[in-house]
Amino acid sequence: MTSPETPEEPPADLPHRDDHSHWNWLLLVPIVIPLCTPLFNHDTPKLLDFPLFYWLQLGFVLLGVGCTAIVYNKTKRRD
């Protein structure tokens, strides 16, 4: 009868990773803002004959890209 293998312990000399940054809270902005439906529950103003609902969705995408770029630049490792 064989005994179950025990998992190997990780080496003790591995560096501690500190991935917890306050900049990560900025990633909540592009999640929460589009959930606020009173912001875009209108037909006007129109941009190039597109109602607010449609062109504001593109604005939300740009907001998400901008927030993600800021968080990435502020939290990337500089070795």
C-alpha cells in the first residue's frame, strides 16, 4: 500500500509580493459609473444625431481604458 504524497513546501527564500495598492480602487469607477442609469436615461443631448445613450456608452469605454491605464502605470514594478 502506498502512502499519499505530501505536497512540497515552497522555498522560504521567495520574495514577498506586495500587489496591494490603493490605486486598484480606481478600477471600481468604470464598473460603478455605468450602473448609475439616471446618467444616461435620456434621449438628449444628441451628438451627430445619436442619442445620449449610445454615445455615452463609448464614453464609458474610454473611461475604463483611462482608469486601467492609470492603475497600470502607477502599480507596475520598476526593477
